[in-house]
Amino acid sequence: MDPAAAAAAPPSPPAVKMPSHKTFIIKKKLAKKMRQNRPIPHWIRMRTDNTIRVVCVLID
């Protein structure tokens, strides 16, 4: 786009702020997943002698 065409274009309307479509239930679920998604503390590695088992079951 050349500069002359950009100058001739009408200004765009200001952005309208819209609320997010996030319900409280979804927000709670996302907060729980954020808490779960964190590194394992170093003291657990020492306590379990560096053997960490992962249980592959989805728990809600």
C-alpha cells in the first residue's frame, strides 16, 4: 500500500470494548488447571528418591 492511498483512507472507528464470554464455571476450571500446571517442587524429588510416577487418568 502506497503512502498516498493510506493518507486518503478514512480513519477507522475506535475499537469497541466487548466483554469476554467467560462464565464463572469456566473461569474456575481454568484456574484449577493453572494451579495444576506447575513444576514439581525439588523436595518431592528428594523425598521420592527421584522417582515420579505419572497417573494417566483424567480427573476433573
